[in-house]
Amino acid sequence: MKAKVRRRLKNCKRRIQRRLRKKQWPEQSRRMFRDSNLHYEMGNKTQGLHCGGLGAIHLLVQQLGLADAIDRDLHLLQRHVPYFESDHVLNLTYNLLAGGTCLQDLERLRNNEMYLNVLGAQRIPDPTTAGDFLRRFDAADIDTLMDVLNQKRIQVWQQQPDCFLEHAIIEGDGTLVGTTGECKQGMDLSYNGVWGYHPLVVSLANTQEPLFLLNRSASRPSYEGAADYFDRAATLCQQAGFRHITFRGDTDFTQAAHLDRWDAQGIHFVFGLDAQPNLVRIAERLPERVWQPLQRPARYQVATAPRQRPANVKQEVVIQKGYTNIRLVSEEVAEFNYRPGACRQDYLVVVLRKHLVFEKKGQPVGEEIRYFFSLTNQWTWEREAVVYFANDRCNQENLIEQLKNGVRALRAPSNTLLSNGAYMVIAALAWSLKAWLALLQPRSADRQTLLTMEFKKFLAEVLLLPCQVVRAGRRLLYRLLQWNPWVDRLCRVVEVLRRLRFP
């Protein structure tokens, strides 16, 4: 980073810290929000942009050669008049990174002169043209696009420290995407009465990157097609250089017919098992001496002094209104060998036994023992480690939530199953670009913070920064007009990107 830029960042930080420093205020005679004599006018020589952080994303795309790779492998247009395939893909992705939420927001961007200037584009596709592009995809084209993105993903992974490639955790889950449309091809009625689609999401838990997205009708089961995409994800991670690979999923993703093959390939797995009567009988027959108490670690470490927990208002309402309350009394773990029906060898089953008490108005009215099973070929792991690892699968729910309501990638803006699947893949690229920008941060603490940051906060603090755009000396200069703690990190990663040369 240039000394002048570093000095200006320090001055901005110093000024805001001085304004926000703690002080003993005297009684004020005027309110903080004061009246002003406001007027508006149009700038003439100075032009600005609302999303100054988008330049870093565009530089990342440029350094990766992503647009060239898309144009080389994805062939949907017979003639380029005037757009290429990469223009359409990046147009939809940048729409979300510039604060858009739907296809109609493209109209706002295509009328933003400075937005067009910074992209070097005379024009960008309008919503109707973008929708027509999505309808050109077939299943093979969607796979081609995902393969292109994953090859670029490997290039980013290989820039990481060696410890990053030690262990890849691949997990899959399905989620419902509802729609109020009546003419969307491929839609169906889900198990809970919602019309729409049921996409499969296969992701890398280490970085919460969506590796593969498969759109399906809402009536399809979660596990349908999962084994093939687990295999493709494993091949991808092996190509990147990961030394160990573990599959993880809930009870719908056990994939018993493939476990022997994965075990022979050296792939580990931890899958949930439904509490079938035969498994419950085995657990009930285990001698009491094999059960060990499960000691869960604290959710967080107290940074300062412990504080008294406030009164549990929800619990008080439950007791007052006489609702049934389920209280956890204890948890114990045990293990036994088990051979699923489609397998030719035994695997380890770790069973979690929960002792629950039912209460009404604060008084116990019954109790129950519930069993939760995890199937694994990790014979050397402790029982507690298997339980904790299986519980960490819930973090994929956070990724799906961000894809659905943060990025708004899991939406159905088009009118066919495949076009909506293509949109999901293209829109999820916005989240992947966020992850890649995080992985290329020079500081490890910033890397992890940005990886786990919600998309809405990412937009507000990193991308949607007002800036002045200046062309001088064959340079396109983004002159940021506001400071926040992430501006320093943005400037640092831009310098890293400028020096980086991907193979």
C-alpha cells in the first residue's frame, strides 16, 4: 500500500475515533440532528459511484481470468451481438454485489453512467435480455459453468497456506424455494404444501463455498443425486491437493449403497441415521457401563468478567400459560458396530442418548429417552468428537440462509426448471467471490472474519462505499469518500491482487 494512502487511512481513522471518544458531556442546548439549508444540484466534472468496493471484485475476476474461461467453455450464443456469455454471467452476479435483489434492478444499473464506465461497458443487458440468456441453459451447460467456476476456485485454494489443504469437509443439504407463480415449468408441491423447487446444495464447510447447486422439483427427496455430486466434490478437492476428505450430512444423506466404495477410496464420512426400531433396540440393550456422560464445551469464552444472566422471559411465559416444556436432563454417548443393509462391512455407530423431562407450569408430567445416531468410518475418533463434528453440520444451514435471503441466489425469477437452476448457480457466484476475496486477505484474522460475515454486512461495509472515479495516467482510480474499519483491509487486498499472478 502506498504511504500516501496509508497516511490518509490513518487520518480518517483518527478523526472518527476522536469524534466517538468517550467523554463526560455537559447538558446540551441543541439536539445532535440539526436543521440545514439543503439544496440539490447535478455534478458536472466530478462523478461518483455508490459501490466503490466493486472495483476489488472486478480486479479479482480479471486476475483470475474468469471471463476468459467462461467464454472459452460456455457456448450459448451463436453470435455475440453485442454480448458474450461472460458479459451475461457477470452482469447478473454484479447486480447482486451492487446491492440489487432481482432481475429488475438491472434496469437501474444500466442507466447508471458511472457504473458502465468503471466496467468499460457501453451498455449491459436489460432484465428481458438477461432472462432470455437464462432460458438458453440446458443441464450440460449448467454443469459446464459450475466446472469453470470450480477450476477458478482451485486457483484461489492453492494460494492458501499448506495447512489449509489438510482436510476438506464436504456437506450436502436440500432446501425449499417457494414461488407464487403458476406457470413455472418443473415446479411441484412439497411435503409441507409449498409450491416451488427443492435445490440440492453441496458445499465446502471449511470456507462455506457452494461447490455445486442442482435445482429439482419440490417433491423430490433431499438425497436425490447427492452421491454423484459428493463424488464430483471429492474429485475437485483431490485435484486442489487436499490430503483428507470427509463427507458430512444429515439422516437423508446416508447413501448406504456408496459407503463401501467411499471407504475403499480413503474418504471418511459422518452421516446421520434415522432412529429406526432395530437401532433403538440395539441402543437399549447396551449395558449401562458403556454409556459415558457428554460434556459439551462452552458456547463462547467470557472476554471480561462473567455477568449474571437476565431473567428468561420466554420460560416464564411458557410456565404461566401452561405450555408443555421439554427440558434436557442429561446426555450420554455410546458406540457399537453396525452394517447397513446395502453394505458388505461394518461401520461405527455413535449413539447419543438424551434424557428429557416434560413439564407443565413448572411441574414434571412425564419423561422420555430419545436416541440420535451417527454412522462413520472414523474408527480412531473419540465418541464426543463424532457427536460434535456431526452437530457442526448445522453451520451449512447458515450458508443456505445467506444464499436464500442474503444473496437472494435461491430464487426462481425465470419460468423453467433449468433456467432457474442456472440463475441459482450464477447468483451464488456473488457469495463465492466474497469467499475468494476473504481467502486472499493478507491477515488470517481478517480472512476468517470476512468468510463468516453475513452478505448484508459485506455489502454495507466492503462494497457499497461511495467513491469518486477518476481517469488519469492510464489508471482508473477509485477515490473512496468514506472510512470504516474495512476500508483499510479493502486497500490491502487490492494491493495483493495487483501483484498476484494465478497459473
